[in-house]
Amino acid sequence: MKSIYHYVDGAVFKGTTDKFQAVLNPSVGKEQSQVALADKADVDHVIESARKAQPGWAAMNPQKRIRVLMEWIRLINANMDELAEMLALEHGKTFPDAKGDVMRGVDVLEFALGAPHQLKGEYSYGVGTGIDVYSLRQPLGVVAGITPFNFPAMIPLWKAGPALAAGNAFVLKPSERDPSVPVRLAELFVEAGGPKGVLNVVHGGKDAVDAILDSDTIKAVGFVGSTPIAQYIYERCAATGKRAQCFGGAKNHAIVLPDADIDHVADTLVGAAFGSAGERCMALSVVVPVGKDTADRLRDALIKKIPELTVGHCMDPDADYGALVTPEAKQRVEKLIAEGVDAGADLVVDGRELDMSGREFAGQSLAEGYYVGPTFFDNVTTEMSIYTEEIFGPVLSMVRAETLEEATELPNSHIYGNGVAIFTQNGGAARDFVNNVQVGMVGVNVPIPVPIAYHTFGGWKASAFGDLNQHGPDSFRFYTKTKTVTSRWPGDDSAGPQFTMPVMN
Ligand code: NAD
């Protein structure tokens, strides 16, 4: 059985523990490799390598650093198919979707090529006689990223790209469920000319994370994952004086007004609710049609479209989406579906009925894969667990509302506030909605409003802890500290010692 190890100083590091965790192939439901799990001593070794490498990297001028990033981008693109297949086989998402995962990460690397511009400080000439004030943006030192399973290329690159471009060394602790792509990305960074030790990868679970959080060398932590862990990491970073941005779970609503093109909405909803088996923090998992007629028309359209979906092996070009990441993830989704039924929701399409026995792809049986079919509930109400909890599976819940105000109140009172969308042809209604809704990322006739790389990405409420978003200009603010210099030339000390607060005359 293949083993996946840590990547430190440009080489494989086997670590000192004999702890491993199985890495699965969700499409066929089999273990395919095992990943080494680090303990504190291993993590400290990885951090120490980064600490030694960081000053030399920071001393390179920003243009030289971004030339390494340019070559890194070239190599990632040149190896796109290999990366996407590796990713799909560990995650279960389809090959084209896996390519999208890598490409949305590359987008942020491309944005990070603007580092020389982003790192420019401010300058005020002549604020007093012979006195100038200017500011520098300096790297923090060694920073860490702790990332989730659902975007094993995109999110590590969202974190590492701007951090590295700003002159930091980066320790990545990716998800232990799909660890291969992060290692391959770090290898490509070194192949691109990145100094060894500047980008290290360490695998592990809570022990490894806690060792990162307890390290005095780590100056900032960028986390993405579930809300309870996001909050834990944010609080622990605050206690040790580390900068932290921690992004959590989601429950994204789509509001559909009576004037929306229902057929188009049904198409986009099917993609946004079931794509990647619903394992996206921006998946649309709740649809809120306004008015009975809108709801009935949308229900009919969804009933027609959902059975047309093909669920299958990640490499099957006909598959619209693939398996969930683990058997536990499948069981959890099925448990929540059962809770929805028990609570009285109307189960219109039951994905638990999907039968993969007898299905094969490339000679491999799919019977043991972790598949759940597309599931659609109508008449969901706000106290049901299928509404309050993030399901993270291919389950779409319809909550009916009578007015736009009632519909808007749903995302506004939900604990999560990651993404939301409104479908309408009424510009005024959409504009008011954009202004009033208490959610960080809003789509107008766009189901998954993931901002492009030069804007920022981040939710509100329990979807994010911290004040700066991911990518865009915020990422450079997060990964740098400001130094403000007040300078006087030539030194003129003729006034003697000053005992009052200096003021600019
Ligand atoms: P997770 O919280 O289980 O794991 C995330 C990371 O935390 C992993 O690296 C994992 O090893 C580590 N971790 C897990 N348990 C830990 C513990 N007890 N102590 C310390 N570290 C621990 O999340 P996941 O299942 O990998 O990812 C899915 C979640 O991520 C969903 O909730 C999804 O909404 C969220 N997500 C959010 C965004 C966003 O930008 N808001 C983006 C992608 C995913």
C-alpha cells in the first residue's frame, strides 16, 4: 500500500510516528493509500525548516519572488490533468470539477503576481519641517494554513499564494482525507525555483493542528473547515496572540421571485445544489420561492430535471457528480434525510434509493462507493435539522415564503452567512435585497457567487471568524504587518531634549 508523507525542505519527510490514516477512493469505496500523521515533534521540525528558509525568501525582491510564482503557475498548468485525476480519486468529485478546483487556486496565484504593487506602502512628504512619514508592508515570518478536504488544491493555493508572494514561509496542514495534491503542489513550487523549506506540508489531525497553534514561530493561521473547528482555532490563536482568519460552514439560500425564469432557475439550482455532491461551502442547499405559484412551478421543474442527473465514478465523463468523501459522510447525509422525513418535510426525491449495485466504471464495481442520489425536500420549516444544519451532501430543501421580506428573513436569521442568491428580473427588488441581506457573498441571478480572485471571499456570522477575507487585497493585509516610519533628514538636534508630545507645526 502506498504511503503519503510530509514534504519538508524540498524532500519527503517520513516523520517519527508510526501513526497512519487510510486515504480512500470514494468512487469505489476502497482504501488506496495511507497518510502519515505528525505529532508535535514532527510539526516542530517542519516549522523549524520554514523558520530557517524564510529570511532569505523575504530578502529576495518581490519581483524575483513572483517570477518563481509565475513558473509555479506554468508547472501547475502543465501538470493539470495529473493533479485533477489525483484530486478526483481521493475526493470523489468529477475530473472536470477537480480541474476547476485547481484552476480557481491558480486564479489566486495569478492575482498574487501583483505582489510588488500590493506591497507598496504609503508616503507622506514634508509632514513637518524636514520630516517624512512612510509605511512598509513586511512579511509576518512563518505562517500556517489548515485546510479542508473539499477543495484540496484551491484553498491551499488561496492561502499559500499571497502569503508566499508577500515573503512569508508557509506551513500547510491539509486535510488528511485527500493529502496527495497539496504535496504535489509543494513539489512543483520547489521545481519552479522556490527555495527549499519555504513551502512545507505536514499531515495530521488534531495533534498536528494543536502543535501549529502552540508554536511561537507561527505568526498567523489561515483556516478553512467546519464552524466548530474554525471557532476553536480562532479562540486558541487569540489566546496566543496569533493573527487568524477562520472560515467555517454554510447554509446558502436561493430566493426565487415570481418573475424569474423558472426553467433557468431549476437548471442552475440542480448544478449548484448537487454539483460536487453538495460538498461545497457555496452549495445552494435551500431554495425559497416567493408565492405558491412560484413554488409549484419550481417544484414541477425540479421533479423533471433531477432524475436526468447521472451520479458516477469521478473519472466517468458522463457523471454529473460523484461519491461523498467517506462512508461516514454518506451515513451522516442519510441520517439527516431520515430526520427530515421524521420531522414532516415532504421528501419529493429520495437520493437514498440510488442503487449502484451492478454499476461499473473501467472494470471497477461502484457498489461500495459512497454515493447518495440527488435528494429534494419540499415544505421544509425552519426548526427542522435539515434546515438548521449544514448537510454537506446532495440535498436541496425548499422553504416556501409568501413575500420577499419573509424570504429575506430566512438567510438573515440563519446562523450561517456565507453565500446567498436572488433570482428575479426586477432590478429594484434585487438591489434592495443586496443591501439588506446579512450574508457575505451575494449572487444576483448567479447561483454560486464565488468572487473572482481580485475581489475578496468570505462569509459573515458563523461562517467566518476574523476581520479580513481570503484572496483579493485583504490577503496581502492579512499576511503582512505594517511598519510606519517617521524620518527626519538632516538630523538637527539644536532644539535640545523635548519633553512634550511632538506635534507637527
Ligand atoms: P473539518 O473542520 O473537519 O477539517 C478542516 C481542517 O481542520 C482539516 O485540516 C482537519 O484536519 C482539521 N481538523 C479537524 N478536526 C479537528 C480538530 N478537532 N482539531 C483541530 N483540527 C481539526 O472540515 P472538512 O470536513 O475538511 O471541510 C468541510 C467544511 O469546510 C464544511 O463545513 C464547509 O462548509 C467548510 N468550508 C468552508 C469554506 C469557506 O470558505 N467558508 C470553504 C470550504 C469549506
